[in-house]
Amino acid sequence: MPYCKITSLGALLCVLIFIGCSPDDIAPEPENHNNSYEPGIVLTFDDTYVNEWYQAGQLMDAYSWKATFFITKYADFTPEQKQQLHGLNNKGHEIAGHGLNHLKATDYMAQHGLDTYINDEITPMRSIMDADGFNVRNFAYPYGARNTELDTRLLQQFDIIRGTTYGMLPPESQNCYYAGNRLVYGLGIDDSYAHSDIEYFKTLMQYAKENGKIIIFYGHKTVPNVTGDYQTSYAMLEGICKYAQDNNLKFYTIDELRNLQPL
């Protein structure tokens, strides 16, 4: 029986409004849906929470975890935060881009044009991060806000770009699996999402294991105890990492996906 919390169209609409997604944010069926890979998991985290990620990493290292951190507002980081980012990078985690100032790409492009968005948000982000030794190859949209025009342009700038997808769909209907495409979609694991349930996430990981899939998750601030939105609890993160380790699911970074060949 499909695992589902959403029992009405109204509930679904409430979730979509809450997270601020548009119809373009809902992932289409992947082009290469039948591709099979060594089963695994991609953990990604967005925004500026370097201290929190670094602290969580001390605990998750026990599971030989690996993650991709999509960074925004890098110009405001302290020397200590930059050092922590390098520490994460040196352990095999990926440091990627999330915009210079976390602008909502669709809105900014509509107001100022695509070229201005690139010049204001993407080019300077890459410049300052590259200057500090971070080879930014991949990008995640702030708020998951994207459209085809943005995708086309940003795929000239990055190897892989990540959007977002939502809802407690049956595992076979989820769009959070890597399917050989350069546009990928992550499913949120912050505790505030309506679909956030460790048992549900386990069904997705089990489906990935049985069907040669790589599942992509995303979160924000990692915390011992959740006190607000956009927070992933240690309990949730540890539950995911432990299940992945116990079931021989490989940890990938976003960057590691680009050279994979189907089995």
C-alpha cells in the first residue's frame, strides 16, 4: 500500500504554498528513468550553516558519510568558517554554489533579466569562492525556484544543477533519484516538511537499493534539537546515515554523479 500522508488536494496545496514552489519546481519524469547505478545516497545541505554542519560532521563521521554543501553569502563568512569549509572539503565533502546573496532566481530574472542575474549572483559567487580554493562545479537553486530558461543558461556554467521536489509519494513515483541527467532534484529532510518521516525515507532508500537508484536529499541547518523551520535534527540525519551504512548504500557527492555510467 503506498505510503502517503497527504489525504486531500487542499493539504497538498498548503504544503506547496508553505515551501514557496511554483509549477516549474515540480520535477518532470526523468529522461533516463531506467538507468541503474551502484545504489546510493546523496546528502546535500543549503545556505550558510557552516558551524552547524562541521559539528554534525563530527558525529556522522562514524557512518563514513559524505555530503555536498551548497554555499551562499560566502563573502560574509569568517576566517573560521572558511577554515571549517576547507576541513569538510579535505574529508571528501563537496563545496558547491547556492548564489552570492541567495536571490530567488525566477523573481530576479523577471525583474532584471537573465544576464543581470548571472552577473550579479553567479559570476561573483564563483569568483570569490574559486579565489579561496573552492572549485565550484555545481549549483542548487535557492528556494528551488527555477525554470527552463534558467536551467539552460546555468548548465553552461555548471556541471549539475539541483532543484527540489516535494511530497510523500510512493517510492516508484518520486523524482529524487539520479537518472543520468544534469538537472537533478532533491527531497527535503528538514523536520518541518510535511513529508519528513524517517520511516518514509527508509522506504525510498530501500527502493534505491533494490532498483539500482541513487537518492538525493537536501536539508539546511543541522541541529541537536529542532526549534524552527529549515532545520534537520541529528536524529533524522543519523537515522538516514545509519540506514544507508547498514544497507550498503554508497554515499556520493553531487560532483561524483557526473562521471557515473549506468550498470
